Amino acid sequence: MKMINACYFCIFSMISVIIACSPAFAIGEFALGLNGGITYDPNCIEDLTTRYGLAMENYYTSNAGTDVGQISVPYSPVFGLNIRYQFNFFFFRIGYHYTAPFQTIKGSITPPGGVKNTVKIDVFQASAPATVGLLVPMGQRTLFFIGAGPSLHHASVTITQSNPVQTAPAFSFNTIDGSLSSNKRDSYSAAFVGYHLMIGAEIPVHEKFTLSVEWIHQEGKSHPIENDGTDANDLDVTTPNRSISITGDFLLFGINYYIAF
């Protein structure tokens, strides 16, 4: 953490020097942007998929004839839009990003002589970051930018199992790993606040249009959320509770339209 803070201090110091040596550019401009890109492991489900994977492997090792289909962690597309106001070497931006995997996140385990239990994980994340930052002009409409600020997140994780509890042979994930659920559905959804860091650059393609590339790192975790699920007998359950983490990185490419006044 100390090294990260030192890196940010160095970045801001270099930007301050560049700004001091750079000519001023247009004051008072709005820019509208559309962007898209990719992120890995939305809502930090890798730990969950790893625990399910290890449970499947342990059961497979102890029970010959078990058939297993492992769960993989996906990359996920990101779509967004933003509006930015810039003045001198500073900017304020409000954005919106949405991500949900295209591919189905699922795996399965079939006990010997038992029924196939398909595990499916559905996730989505919507974020509204508000960014304050610095602009470093490199030429007409060519610039480097860096910023940070709070983000409002709405995130959801839902885990479903088709046949979570079986008696012949005996099977349930909860007996293999006590941290895993044997419910048919475990559903968690919450809105919470985090923060983000942003670094990017723009180049002009027209008098009022630019292309941009940016990297956003976000941090945040919800409070423990009550389960809105159903057990193996289709009865409503409120446990176990779990938190949702949105810590991760976005790589985004965009097009921006400038409105001067």
C-alpha cells in the first residue's frame, strides 16, 4: 500500500510539473462520451468458483465414477457513458458503467448413480462513478488525464443448483465444504458506495470528436446481505449472509463529443 501511495504521489508530481510548463487551453467545455471494454471476474466471484471447484475435486477423488464439469471465471464486457466538464487543467466527470458476462457461468457434478447437479452463477454490476481529476494537454484535443472519486454501485450475485441435496448416494456441497450452500437458490443484491482511480488519454479524430482509452480501478464491498433464496425443498431462506465485492479493473475504449460555449 505504501508503494502504491508513493506511485500516485510521483504521478501527481510529474503532472504538476507538466502543467506548469504547458500552455493553457480552452476553458469551459463539456464532453459527452460513450465507451466499452472488458473486465475480469465481475463482483469477485473467483473465490466462490474456486471453492466449488475444490469441493467437486474432493468429492470426485473420494467417489469413483463421479462426473465433473468445472466452473470457469469469465471476462465480461463493459458498456458505459459519461459527461465531463473541464476548465483549465481540471475536470469533473459523472459516468455510468454496466457489466454482465455474455457466457453462462456454470459447472456440474454428477455423483455415481446420482442425478446431475448443475451450478449456475449469475452476476451483474452497475456503477456510477463521480471523478475529479487533472488534464495534461499534449496538443489540440490530445491529452492525458488522471482522476479519482466515489462510486455508487448496484451489484448482484445469484447461485442456483438444480439438485443440491441427494441421498443415494449422499451428496451436498455443504457437507463437503461448510462455507458452501446446499440451497437451490442463493440470491444477493445491494447498493453501496466505493471509490475508484482513473488514468487515460485522448487523441482527436475530428474538430469536436476524440477517441479515448482509459483504465479504471475500483474498490468497494457491501455490508453482509441477507439471502433471498430457497432451500432444497423450495422453502424461502434468508441465510447464509454474504457480502459482494466489486474490487477490480476496467479497460475501456471510447468516443467523445465536445460541446464548447
